Amino acid sequence: MIFKVTKNYQIAISITFVFIILIPLLSVSFVDFISGFGVLTLGILHGANDIKIITKSYRGKLKNLFFKSIVIYVLVVLLSAVFFFTLPRLALVIFVLFSSYHFGEEHWEDSLSISLASVIFYTLYGAFIFFLMFTLQYESVVEVIQMISGQSLPFSFFLYTSIILGVVLLILMSLKLSSRNHLLRECLLLLLLSGIFYVGSLWFAFAFYFVVWHSFPSLLNQLEFLYGKMNFKSFLIYFRHSMIYWLASLISLYLVYHYVDFESNYFMPLFFSFLAAITFPHTIVIFIMKNKNG
């Protein structure tokens, strides 16, 4: 099995290192602004072309595919949102599991062949990223969780879960990675991510990983799947096809935040609820795309 350090990986490492140094020097309001800008642009955009991915994956196999895809996708988003507000505790757990798998899949799918063992590894890796973030941002995390589910979890739960996941992950990486250098690079990445999660707020920590280490590489993979190449021209085509869904997502979030009777400090749980609603179907779509690629 061959593991490659791509140019994009090197760029992401460099950006991570630079931001660890810069964040303590910047104002909180400016950091919040660039975090929101990143999530609302590249973050949401990377999931705005799911319908086109579905239609390409199943072209010629189903009748009225485009219309059916839109209807099913919208229904899944709406049902996910309802699920999150009616059974928040269960929905929160499922959201973390889905997101863990999805983050791990994006990071490792070029290195590991598709199998049940890989699915478990993806989920463990993504879960470790989450719990590392949760541990280093405990006070903010426990507040958000309490707002969503009404439950308060102790710091020890996040700390011990992070340690257990980290040890298991280190053992599995030692077994899976034939190159010691690659293992060292992954440990360096996790160390740098720890720095990112520590120096900023929970909002920045999540936004940085979501944009730099997930959305950007995912967007590049989608460009290659849809158009066979990754360049500015293919990005413009992608942007044109995804603009309606992207704008609809932004408008929906804006309307809910401004016209539903929520306290202003409910923005974070509202935002994660919104992300959960679009994460469930998006994770399934990307799984289909990567299996088609495989």
C-alpha cells in the first residue's frame, strides 16, 4: 500500500501551523468572522452539488432520476432536522458518529481500500478528532450539549474517551501504515490540530478543521469525480451547478436564526442542528461517490 504526501496536504499543514501562531494575535471578532466566512462559503459549498453526484452515479439506471433525487434529498434533510429537535440526545450521538465516519473517510480513503475494517477505522479517527476538540474546548462544548440535549457531561468523560481513542488509533495506525514516516506525519498533524483546537474558540476549532481539512480536499475529490480534473474551469462549472442549493442553505439558516424565537446564545446549537440536517444525506452521497470511484 502506497501513502503519498500530496501538495495539498503540505499546504494544509503549513496553513495549520501559521494559524496556530496567528490566532492569539487576532481579535476574537475577526477570528469569528473568518471562521463564519469559511464555513458559509467553502464549508457549505462542498456539499452543495450532491444532486449532481447522485445523478452521475446512477445515470441510466433510474427514470426521472434528477427529480427523484431532489425530492428524496430534501425529505431526508427535513426529517433530519425534525429528528434533531424531537430527539436531540439520540440525534446528537448519531450526528457525531456520521460526522466521525465522514471526516475519517475523507482523510484516509486514498490510503485504505474499502472494507468494514476501513469503515470502523474512519469512524474511530473522526471520533478522536471530535473528542480531542471537545476535551480542549470543554467549557464551550458542555454548554452547547446542554443547550441541545439538556444533559451536562463531566470533563473526565471527554478526557478518558480521547485517551482511549488515541491509544487505539495509534495501535491501528502502527499496524496499517507500512511507512514509519507516514505514521510520524500523522502524529505531527494530530499535534498541530491539538494546537489549533487549543488556541481559538470552539467555533474556530470546528470551522478550521471543517474547512481546511475536510471541505477543501472533499471539493477537490468531487471536481475529479464530476469533471475528470481539478482546475479553475471545473470549479466554475461546479459553482454554477451548486449555486441554487448553496444559496438556499444560506437563506434557510438566515431565516431560521432571525425569525424563530430563539435566544441569541442559541446560535451554536442551532448551527450544529443545521449542519446535522445536511450532514446525514451528504455523508451517504459521498459514500456512493467514493464507491463509484473505487
